[in-house]
Amino acid sequence: MNQYVIAIDQGTTSSRAIVFDHTGNIVSTGQMEHEQIFPHAGWVEHNPVEIWDNVREVIGSALSKASLTRHDIAAVGITNQRETAVVWDKNTGEPIYNAIVWQDTRTQPIVDELASDGGVERFKQKVGLPLATYFSGTKIKWILDNVEGAREKAEAGDLIFGNTDAWVLWNLTGGPDGGVHATDVTNASRTMFMDLETLQWDQEILDAFGVPASMMPAILSSSEVYGQVHSSQLLREVPVAGILGDQQAATFGQAAFQPGEAKNTYGTGCFLIFNTGEEIVHSKNGLLTTLGYKLGNDKPHYALEGSIAVTGSLIQWLRDNLGMISTAPEVETLAAAVKDNGGVYIVPAFSGLFAPYWRADARGAIVGLTRYANKGHIARAALEATAFQTREVLDAVNADSGVPLTELKVDGGMVANEALMQFQADILGVPVVRPKVVETTALGAAYAAGLAVGFWKDLGELSANWGEDKRWEPQLPVEEQERQLRLWKKAVTKSMDWVD
Ligand code: G3P
């Protein structure tokens, strides 16, 4: 009875359900990709109904693979791609538009308009974020401004908003009348609307964006019982007890609970999170200030974050748009066929450049091409782009904290790539450490849920579950590291100032 916790990981490319046991090991997994919808250059959408259908499906497959029923599950945790905005009618449960994904840049004119009064840092002191297309706020405004009848309905109190955590929670706990409309502090801190100190929606910012407060979910902690799964669902009556945005969940799953600890997750993008404990630290080097986690009534923990928009999705682009590889892991084989990058650098600024530059006007660039360059060099440059971007973010973290990190904990899909991990250590000049369970995102959400229902008793128990799998030591001579970094930075300058 109740020997497991299930985590739902609603990510950018797929939704997964993972069942964990008490030692934090994976018992079974269900996974389904959803469609990436690109209506115009720079636009990225998901269908929320497809996402919810997939979530139900993957819960079913994770349970059935391990022959489990709801009676075996102590709690459900949710983790999610953050910022992606869903607006739905609370009376019908139907989204009024596709989800606008975090990578989508259509709202740049809204950003420019808001920034014309006070600059992009207008709300940064309060919310920890610069004005950028990345966050949910401008996406909600775009939907209200562009979907016919949306603003009137929102003002009448009929429309509600959520990142995909809130969308999944509302559906999971709801019957025909809908369920709990809530989010956790980490997701709320990615909207542009939450005051980092009060952990409440800020009316002045909502007004500046023209978003009615009635649309916003209740802001709760990351670990408490939000509600029970509705009786119409497979997991009926199981408490939903943990929510963390995926990057914060990975930090929690890595047991990086102490100020000064950090992790880097290699997924669609790459996100380095540095725990600053109970202190709100404002970056001077292009990092975001964000919520780390809040357990029930305990004090919130904060973090600095270096967000990189495009890493794994560059490999998908080689696969789907160029047809250069047929599966993502093939990139490693292709890259291994050449001894170096042949002078080629790829700056994947598909959504502009995020940290530490925050340049909306940047676009992707491939530089250093000669007649000598081949597919292997392109593959290698694509992998190396991930490592170079991480290095620039780590430099910003070190500059902000004043105490250089001595090693980097890593997780996420791309850490299976041995060559990339070695190159990462080489370019950082510090060891890179992979834990035994690399599904730390789902694990973090499971931990948050399990703590709330007493399945795990405290953080000490979670730390004891963490184990090292492999460590890569830097091997590249410092002069070579510096030479490559210099070329990378030169390549970055070529990607900027591209938009008319
Ligand atoms: O901020 C976006 C991030 O939460 C997305 O993560 O792993 O779905 O690429 P991922």
C-alpha cells in the first residue's frame, strides 16, 4: 500500500509520468511527445487539449507497466515547462487559444511598448525578471488583445490563466465544473506578475499589462495538498501534493538545498540554477532572480537562474529541419567522426539570446565555414554551443556570487552524451558531476509531493538518496580553452543586431 509517488513532468517536447520508490529510484515511466506548432517564424504553440490527453495516457502507461493501481500511490507531484501560457474558459474547460510556448517571440512589440516607459528593467526589482517575450505576462496580454471576445470574457471573470502546471492541476482535480485553480510560487515567479517578497500578484503590474487579477491562479507553496484527483480519473482520490517548475524541480531533485549549490539541466534549453537560500539576490550579470522552492509554511528559498533558450532543440532542428540525422543520439556519432569543430561555431539564437545577453534582436548564426567543413563539424559545433553557452552563464553566476563554483551537478537528457560532458568540463575548467538518477526534474516534483504527505520525512532523507554516477575532470589546456571561448564570443557578436 502507498509505496510509491508519481510525478507528472509536462515538458516542452513531451509529457511523462514517472513512478518513484522511497529510495528515489525509477519504477516505471510513460512518455508521449506532443506536436510543436509553428504558425509563423518565431511563433511556437502547443495544443493544451492534446497535452492533457497525453498526461492521462502516460499516467495510465506508467501505472500499468509496473502493474500498479491508485492504491499503491501516496501522492502526485507536478512539474512543468514554465512560462508557457494557457488561457481557458472556466465554464467550459476549453482553451480559447493554443498554449503560447516560452520560446515564442511574437510578443516583442508588447515588450517594446511596456519598456518605452522605464526600460526593460521596469519591474525587475519587484519580480526579478527583465521585460522579455520569454515570460508568461506578455503572452497572456497577446491572447487578450488578439483572440476575438477574449478581453470582454476575461473582464466578466470567465477566463482563467495558468502555466501548464495549473492546467494539469485544474484538469486532474476537476470534473465537469473544473477543479482547483492554483499554481506554486516557482511557476508564479515566471509570469512577471508575482512580487518576490510578498509572494502575491502585484496589482500595479497586472494593470500595466491590462490583465484582470481574476484570471490568475491562487499562489500556493511547492509542497502541500492542493486537492485530490477527481473521481473520474485513474488516480482518483490520490492527493496532488507537489508543484515545482521543471528547473526548480531538477534543483530539488539534485538535493541542492544549501545556498551556494547549483545544477545545470540539459533539455530543450539549458537552465543553470544557483541556490541563494532565503536571500533575494539581484543579478548584475544578466541572471534572473527566481523562487527556488517553498515547502508548506516554511520560508521561501530563492535562486539565481541562467536561462539558455536553445540547446537540445538545436539537435532537434538538425534532425527535423535539416534532416542531417534521423535520431537525436546520432549527433554524437557524427561529431565523433571529426577531431575538432574545424573552426565552425553555431550560435543558436532562435528565440533571440537569453542569459546573460537578453538580446531579442539576435538570430541564429553559423560562422567559420570553409570548404573544409562537413556534417561532422556542424554536429560538433551544435554540441559545443551548449557547453559554451553554459560557460557564459557560469561566469555570470560566479561574478554575482563572488565565490566561484568548484563543480557543476548536471542532469537532463543530454547528459547521456559522454563527449558533450567531457567538453563541458573542459570549457568550464571545473568537474562536471552526473548523479545516478538523471531524471531529477520528475524526482524533484515527486519529492515535493512525498514530503507533503509524510512519504519522506525531511530534506535529510532526500539528500541521502543522492548518489554520484560519473564525474568528468577538465583536461583541456587553459590556453586552448581560452582560445575557443574567445572565438565563441566573437561568433556571438555576429548573431546580434540581426532583426530589422
Ligand atoms: O523555462 C522553460 C523551461 O522550463 C523548459 O524546460 O526542459 O521543457 O526545456 P524544458
